[in-house]
Amino acid sequence: MHEVTRRIIAEQLKSKGLSQRQLAILAGMNQSTLNRFLNSATDTLDFPHVVAIAHALNMTVSELIGETPLLSDPKIRTVAAAMKDMPEYKKDAIVAASNSLATPDVGTKLRK
């Protein structure tokens, strides 16, 4: 995760034409703290700093750490929309079916 975050920050700095010093000022943090993180001298970055950096770069924390929001996948959005007003028993059936798809087929393992 740290390497992804470092890469994302570096890309954002380049695309926005910002220096590490400017980002540190925008995020209200010590430049040396940001520099140590970006140069892999430490993997520690306090959560308030992560939030401040994301805000300064006009990003969400999820975007900053490289998470892909589930609802960005059109298939997941479609299923979520379909399930919105569905009765609970049908939702439970869909969850059970998806769990069975995610579980390796025991019968296939035994035949191999």
C-alpha cells in the first residue's frame, strides 16, 4: 500500500505542478515528514496527515491509497441498484450464491 500511495502522490505532484514543499504547506504538515515518507525512509504516516494530503490533492483517502471503490464497477452498480428494494430473503439468496461462486469447488478438487 505504501508504494502505491507514494506513486499516487508523485503522480499528483507532477500533474498539478506542485513541489513536496508546496504539498506539505497545503496539507499543513512538516515537509520533512512528507519527504521521509515519499523517499521510503519511513512507512509511517499518521492518518490525519493522509487525510490532509488527500484533501490538498482534491482526492479521497481511498483514491490516495489506491483503493478502487466497488461502485466504480458498472456490474456492481447494477447489482446494487437491483438489490436496493429487494426483500431480505432474496438478498440473502444472492449473497449465498455469490459465496458459493467464491468458494473452490470441492467436487472438482476430489476428481483431480
